[in-house]
Amino acid sequence: MMPGINPRQMQQAMKRMGIQQVDIEAKEVIIRTEDKELVFTNPQVSKINMMGQETYQVIGEPEERELSAGISEEDIETVMEQANVDKKKALAALEKHNGDLAEAIMDLKK
């Protein structure tokens, strides 16, 4: 909660303000954005209800994972090796050419 404040007093103050907090035992929380996922393993999760508005609080260290639209790691590695580029460029070329290995490699070799 807040440093230096007695947790019991904090609970009472929250109750007086109409705020309810419930801890949720979660094993994993995934936040998915357009191009990546933030994965929290063994997080602390709280559900807070304040005047009918529910909010979830997630505490923990996220692992960031890039999303690739159905493109396998093997395909990315093949393009990286053949075109002599880094992973980011290989993935971008594969996405640009809808996963077509030959097109992606030829485009990168131009």
C-alpha cells in the first residue's frame, strides 16, 4: 500500500470512502498490445471497486515479448541468415511480404 501507513488504518479509511479492495491469486497476467505482449508471472493482482468503477492493479516485473503475425522463429532465422540482417529487419520484411521467405530475402538483398 503506502509506506509508513498502518495497513489496518488504510483499510478503514478506504472503507469510509467507499473503496473495496480484493486480492486475486493470479499465476500469470498478459497485456497484449498491437505489436507486443507484457507477461507478468506470479504477479500481485488487486481488484479495486470505487463507487461502482472496477479497476485492476498488477504489480510485478513484466517480460516483454514481440508478437509476430504467424511467422515462425525458424522463418525469421532463415531470413536473418540469408539476407545477413538482424531479427527486427527480418521480421519487418516477412510481415511486409505476408510471410513469403523468398520475397523477404530478395527485398532485403536489394
